[in-house]
Amino acid sequence: MMVTHTSALSKKGWAYSVSASRRTAKEGFSEGTNYNAHSFFGTVQKRFNDQHEVHFTTIIAENKRGKAAPQTQEVIDLKGIQYNSYWGFQNGKIRNSRIRTIFEPIFMFHHDWQLNKKTSINTNISYQFGKIGNSRIDNTGSQVLSGAPDGLGNPYIVGLGTSNPDPTYYQKLPSYALREGFPKVYDIQQAFIKNGQVDWIRLYAANTTPSNQGYASYLLYEDRNDDTQFTINTFLDKELNAHFSIQGRLQYVTLKSENFANVIDLLGGSRYLDVDAFADGFDEKQNDVLHPLRAVGVGERFQYNYNLYSNIIDGFGQAQWKYKNIDFYVAGSLSQTSHQREGLYKNGGFSKNSLTTTPKQTFTNYGVKFGGTYKFSGRHLLDYNAGYLTTAPTLRNTFTNARENDAIVDDLVSEKILTTDASYLYRASGIKAKLTGYYTKIEDATDISFFFADGIGGDHTAFVQEILSGIDKNHFGIEFGIEAKVTDRITLKAAASIGQFTYANNPNLYLTSENNNRSVAAGFVAGRKDVGSANLKNYKLAAGPQTALSLGFEYRDPEYWFFGATANYFDDSYIDIAPLTRTSNFADDGGIPFNDYDPEIAKILLRQEQFDPYLVVNLIGGKSWMLGKHYLSFFGSIGNVLNTVYKTGGFEQGRNANYRQLKEDKSLATPVFGNKYWFGRGTTYFLNLNYSF
């Protein structure tokens, strides 16, 4: 529900507009995906005279929604595409363990200065603050055994041995039972089909076990980002003559991002021990060595705690020329970006480089762009644009593992982007058409992933950070759209997009991990392992369908009602590949190649999955009425009328990191670590009623 009111401009130059909305759902298309959001918008305008006008605007919105999990084909076959493993019943109510919360109010000031009819300056100041939280269950609870020293005068830290609460954890599925030769596989399958949800009752029972001494085995917490951002910019628009104008902008942005884990619910426990029970020594187990054996409660920070800072100064300028048969422009930009990390915990696994403040990582970037439109006539036009720009790495892709240490990505540089497009436009009475060809190349991109991998340096395991740098990507294709009014009531529409998006090189890949006995055994040196190039060239990017076709029509009646339908065909969608399996580690058996390595089999194992093409049909319709001076309108739509089941995306699990393990897994009737997928919604409907007065 949304209510909006806007006033007229008063004689004293004042006007205002306010809007409030509420959106809620007990459950969405995916099971357990509750939704709860409300927002407020308000703006006040003051016009002093024809030259000066100011606006004060605020947007306050809060959004809480339950997430849905990607699933393997095994799980989908057993439970269907609406299944979601993130939730379970508690006291008869749905409780989702993965809630995303966003609350980031924005306050803005805008000044419009009309110096004269040909010159204007707009200045904006904004301040935004708030939080983004993503909740999850932690199952690594530990306790301190008093009176049991470790030989160095330190008490023992003992993991409480809890199992993963995720009902789709691989050891709970039939495929794992089959692989291990367990009895009663059918019973395991049926139990998962009948239930297969988070067992909140069991979590509370585990946390209240007397032997735990009040320490929680399980914990519900959230990964928090509390950002504060200040922005100021000013725009100039000046018309120098009838054919020539210039535009310019200056901007400054500063961001402080507080990042930490926050306790939401102890799930019946009294306290939670803030340690890493899997680390080697007493000090290494401490998430903050300065506060050893710290027990935390609801609302307290734990695990990790650090700040990120980013400052951006940029300028933009553009010159435009307009003539009877040709319009063209030239534009340029220059910016400087700096990123910095400030550690607030002395992590036991990275005691030398966690409680530190890094030097600022500074990047100077620029961009140039030009283009124009040539008008052969009012019906035939040719449009062309080309540009080259560099962009600074994001904060996320600057630090390899910002939660625990201050390590910076090796040889970090700005991304380079070369882009060009050309279009032919046809405009006539009753028909409009556009044909576009485009090409974009991105160089020196960086991507960082976190996962637990088996098969590192042979048969070893490690929780790793995978740093892929120097990534080049190609995007090129054609797009076509046409709209024809065949009668005064019926319009036909068609569109097509055919592209090819691929990796253009073999970027460098290295791994980092905590420097412990497990990583040393896996071939890490001081927590680092170089595996050389990842052979990604010519693999397709997981960027959605690379082929899309659409055909539709719309009927508009003089009695103010309309109806339309579109048929949309999608193809050439691909799985997001695991880069580590395309490196030297794939064939590495502890420093020597696997003696059973077969290059032809390896090609089959590493073949990128292409999703099946699919057709989606959508219907829309509506009607409007004039009720005196009031206006009433109705709009409705039905999406995916044919209830088509289709994959919207997915990724290869990086768990099986070498040839032997991946071959063994894929040889099973049902792989234990198969690809994970997201699916589109089935048939859905949307109804909207609007009343204006």
C-alpha cells in the first residue's frame, strides 16, 4: 500500500510532497521467504525567485526479507523449485535463518541556481547512514574446560561437536549415504522429503545441555555493514550559442564502513565463546588476542571487527554540438579514489597484520568518450558512441581477507574498459525500429571468493580465499527492436538480443589461508599458495541469457482499457565456473601429476554447463475511469503463464578442487557436490489499484 500527497506551489513559493508505503508478505514464491518493508519519502521546496530554488528531501526505508537458497539438482528433484532450506517452524511459525535487513536513511539538500536562460548550476549535498545485516546460524560453538591446562598454562578450548544445521548439508543427503555405502538410504531420502527444514527445537536443546556450562553450541548472528556516506556535487550546464553547449560536474564522496559480526540470538544459551576452535594453538584460536576467552551476548560484536574507508574526488566535462543534420559530443572525466582498512581486532591467526591500519591504496582514473548522431532525414538516423575509461577496484576486491587481516591484492590496478556501439534508427508514422551493434572489453578486473576446498596440493583440505586478478572479458553482440502500430488500437512489438560474453584471457590465481598445520600440509607457504594461471579463456561469462527474443502485442481501446501479451525466448545461459579447477592444482598430486590423469576426461569434467533454453509468456491488462475530478485505474499481470521451469543462474561448487576428486564425484549416479542453481518463479500474478483525487 502506498499513499502520496503533493501540494501546489503557494504564493510564497513553498511546496511539499510526502509519500508512505508498506509492503508485507508472510511467504513469497520460495518457501519461508517472508517480506516486511516500509518507507517514507518527504520533500519541501522553496522557490525564492526565478533564479534560486532549494529542496530538502529525506528517504527513510527499512526492508527485511527472508532469503532463498540455491540448490543442487538432487535437492530440486526431491523437493521442487519452491523448496528453501533456510527456514523451519518454531512454535508453529515460519522462522528463516537467513534474513537480510536494510535500513539506510538518506537526507538531501538541492540548490537550483538559474543564472540566466542559458546557464544553470545545480548543487547537491547528501548524507546517508544506517546498516545492512545478513543473518545466519553459526555451529562452531566452543567451551572452556577449567582445570585442564594445555601444558602452557592455558585452559583447554573444546569444540562442542555440533553438526551443520543446514538440512541440505551434503552429509545429510541420500547421495552421500549412497557414496559411503550407508544402510537405509531410502529412509534418509524419505525423511528429507517429509521434513528437510531447519530444526530450531534441536538447536535450542543443544544449547541448553548441562554439560555445555551455559556456552552455546549454536548462535544466530548477522554479518553487519554500518555505512556512513557524505556526498557533495555541483553541475554546470551552459549554452554558449544555438549550436554549442557545455556541461560539467565536480564531486566528492567519503565513506566509512563499519564491518563486524553481531549476535542476534543465543538460541537458549547463556553466552558464546568468541574463538576459532579449529585453529592450532591457544593464541591462534582467539578472534581477538587482546580479549582472550571472551564470552559474548546478544547485541555484542565478535568474530571480526574492522573499518573500511573510501574517498573519491572526481570531475566530468562535456561539450555538445547540435546542427540540422548532425549532433555530436566529446566528454572526459578524471578521478582519484583511495581505500583503507583499519583493523580493530588482533586476530590470533594473523597477529602481525590484523590490528593495523593499511596505507591508503590510491588510484587515479580517467575516461574519454565521444559520439554523435547523423540524421539522413527525419526517418533515418545513425548513432555512434565510443569510450575508454578506467575505474578503481571496489573496496571488496582490494583486500584479500579484510575480516581477518590487512593483506592487499597483488599488483592491484584499475580496471580498463573499452566500449563502442553503433545504431541505426528508423522512425515513421506507425513504426519505430532500432538496430544496434556493440562491443565492450574489460581488462584487469579482480574477483575474490571464499570456500572450503578438498584436493589442494593432493588430498589436503583448507578454507581458502581465491584471488583471481588480471581478468579480461569480452562482450559483443547485436540488438534489434521494432514497434509497429498496425491499427489505431493494436500495436505489435518485437525485440532480439544476440551476444557473446566470454573470458578473454587466462588470469592469475593464488590462494591464501590461515598459516596453520593444515595449510602447510596443502603446500601453502606463510598462508599463501600460487597456482599460476587459470585457464578461463573462451569460457562463457555467467551473465544471464546471451540470446533473448521477444514478440508481443498490445490492444488499447478508446474506452480506456488495454490488454497485451508477450512471448519471451531465452537461450545461451551458462553456469558460473570454478576457476581453481582450471589451474595447475587440478592435476597436482602433492607436487607431481596424477598418474591416472587423462586430458580427454579432464576436458569432459571441465566442460561448462549450458542451461536449457526456455519460453516465458506474460499477460498484462488494465482499465481506468474518470469519476468526476477523480481518477481510478486498475492494472494486472500474469507472469509465466505456461508455468515454465527454468534456471536463472548457478555456480560450480569449488569443493572438488582436483582431477581425481572431481572425476570420482561426477562418476556417481548423483554427485555429492553437484552444481547449485537458482530457478525462476512459476506462474505469478500482480494486481494494482490506483485512486487519485
